[in-house]
Amino acid sequence: MAAFNEPPAWVADAVFYQIFPDRFARSPRLDKPNGLEHWDSPPTHHGYKGGDLLGIAERLGYLSDLGITALYLNPIFRSGSNHRYHTHDYYQVDPLLGGNEAFVEFLDACHERGIRVVLDGVFNHSSRGFFQFHDVLENGAGSPWADWFHIYDWPLHPYGEQPANYGAWWGIKALPKFNTDNPHVREYLMQVGEHWMRLGIDGWRLDVPEEIQSPGFWEEFRERMRAINPDAYIVGEIWSNAASYIADGTRFDATMNYPLTTAIIAFAAGSRVDPEQTLDNPWYVITPAIDAAEYNDRIDRLLASYPEQAHLANLNLLDSHDTARIRTVAGGDVAAVKLAALLLLTFPGAPCLYYGTEVGMEGAREPGSRGGFPWDEATWDTDLQTTFRQLIALRKDHPALRAPDYRRLWPPPAQHGTMLTVVERSAAGEKIIVAVNAGDEPEAFTLPLSDFPGNRLEILWGHDTVEHGDATARLTIAPRSGSIWRIA
């Protein structure tokens, strides 16, 4: 059981899989309305493909075989959008996903396999279809719910060309912002969180939590969730440095670690990055390409930003529903995806794979990255899938790859020009060397074994290109490749 200000211990050992529920799998047990998009057609902003929670439950064997131990689901509550960030009812699972009964069956099936479930909490804003806001639309200033929102003028302009005259996330009319200074709104949202926690979920991923500035809101949220489940995981979607939210463990356990994402992409994909896949977001900067020194400098700064316990709980990712898929970002370069996977899965924290990345799914920025999972195995990049499966298994088998100890061996700070990074990971007497060459030429590094208890390197993954001397090991890493050794 975790202390109140500490992340739950299970997170450091977890491998997450993010699922966009409408797009992962569709169960034949659920009857669906007409008008669904063809599963394999390009994704659109407004169309539904009909994925559901029973479809996920029926594919848990696939996820277990991959090595997945936790799921993060994009929103599942009743909504008027395929992504379900426009919440209509926080107490009802969307009928297209199977409703509340399907959720209970899905959650039980996950827990029977030892798979944790984290839900997406969208508590900054609701939707035009949310009952209380709909009442405001119908009754104007006479609505008893008007003070649940930020109303600037009457009548409201929920549609049409006029700008929103009420608080709305990024000015999007479909997303009216809650007035979380209102104690009734605050209590409503707290009870929503408690309701699903009592039903057995393992945590919350909180959407745009920085937008809620009401004093004490997130501290109270944590206290009430942890009172129900002391091992609940609470992670915030904060793209920038999140130290003020996670440093002392009074609000969130961790953040979605986009600073790691961007460093990995700029290094592993480098000049291959498709500039069309960048975002209008100052915290998602993936160009220009960086060398190993800059990559390690960024990692050093990141590691210095948060306490150890937060690093072990951070949700580390390569792509998500908010970005283009890593393979598309890398211009289709599979080697870049493999290098990125190696860096991700040997880093402290909880790696999170976006559904389908492991089989080579491609997709441009929203909505392109939200395609239907290709269940025809003939379309899979099985070599890439094997890479992910092997690295996940290594992470599970070797505590050093999940531990907080992370030591930069090469290159030294500010020694630019090399594309080879070498780090040491250690735990409980085990020491592991991870080397990645993101360049187009072979590179070598001489490791002084006198600094280690063992005198030989035993290959765990990749190509064994080590020449042992009397007290050294010379590692030669082929272009666009990486290897993992254990010091024996």
C-alpha cells in the first residue's frame, strides 16, 4: 500500500497500453446502429467505427502475450463525439461502448488477468449535451445551473459563427468549462471520481488538469481517491515541466512524459522527422535533429526536474491520440521506431504503447492517428512487433531496467558530434549497459570494466560486438542499431 504522497509501487513495474475505445476492437456480441464507418477506412473527425469495451475484453489475450499489464483508456462516458472528450453523462458508459454492464465485464476480465485499468477523467469541461449545460441553453439566466459555468453574456451562442460568450476550452463552443470554484460543481466532480473508484478502477489520467486553478481542488481529489483505493494511480496530462504538480505528491503521482517523448524522437528519428507531423504546441518540439550529447543533456535535465518516486511513475510514451504516430513522425523509418522503443523501454518509469504502434500502424496528426486496429495479421510488421515484445520481456525479467538508477557513460556533457549514447542501468547488484547508435556510421566506445564488479559483457539483446581486453570492453555499435548487455 502506497503512502499518501507516494505513487503506488505497481506503476514502476507496469507496461501500459493506451486504447482509443472506438478504434481498437468491435465485439459481435453488441448490436450497433447503422451509419458506422468501415473499420479500415481512414479515420475522420466525426465518424464512429464502433469499437467497444467487450471487444477489448475479447482481445486481452493478445495484450497479455505482448506483455501489457495496465490499460489507459481514452474517455468512455456517454458523449456526442467519437473521442468522448465531450461528456454528456459522467455516470454512464457510452452505449456504443456497451454501457455500464459491458464496463463491469471488461473490468473484471482485466483484473482476472492482472491488468490494471486507468480511465480518462475530463473534469475541466463538459459538453453542450451535458444535462446542466443543456438546461442553461433552454432556460438562459433562469436556469438553476447557470453558475456551474462561466457565463459572460446572454443569450448564449452555442452554435454558429459568433464566438462563445461563455467559458469554453480553447474557445471551442462544444466544450463549456466548469466553474470549479462553485462548491456544488466541485462536489459533483469529486463524487464522479469516487463512483468509478468504488467500482474498481485503478486510477485516473486527468485531462488538461492545469486548466483547473481552483485552490485545493486537486489536493482534495487525490485525498478522496486514495481514501477509496490507497494504490490508485493519478497521472496528469501536463506537456511541460510538471514539477509543481508532482514534486511533493500532494496532487498527482506523475505526468505524461512528453519531454522524454520529444527527446527520443529528435534523437532516434532525427533528420527523418516529417515536419508536417509537428504540432502547434511549444512543448512538442521534435525538430531539429539532435546528437547523442544533446539527447543526454536533455535527459539529465529531465532527471533533475522531478524526485525519484515521480520518475518511476511517469507515463512514458512515443505517441498518443494527440500526436501523429511515431512511424509516421519518423517518415516511415522502421529503424527509428525500433531505436525509440529501445530508449523508451529501458528508461525509468512506466512505458505506454499507443494501440497498434507495435504492429507498425501509421497515421498523421488528428484524426489520422486514430485509425481502426488492423486485426488482419497479414498487415502487421511482425519484426517490429517482435522487437517490442522482446524489449518488454527484458524489462520484466531485469529489475535494473525498471530501477531509478540511470548513469550516463557516453558521451560526456557537451561533447557533440557523436550519435552513440551509452548508459548504465543498475539494481540489486545487477548492472546493464544500453547502447544506441542513431547515426549512419558505426561508432565505438571503450568501457573500463575496473569500474564494475564483473569483467565481461553478456549480450541480452541486439548484436554482440564486444572485444574484451584485460580490463576493458570495446563496444562497436552498427549504424541505426542498439544493444543491451549485462555485466557478468
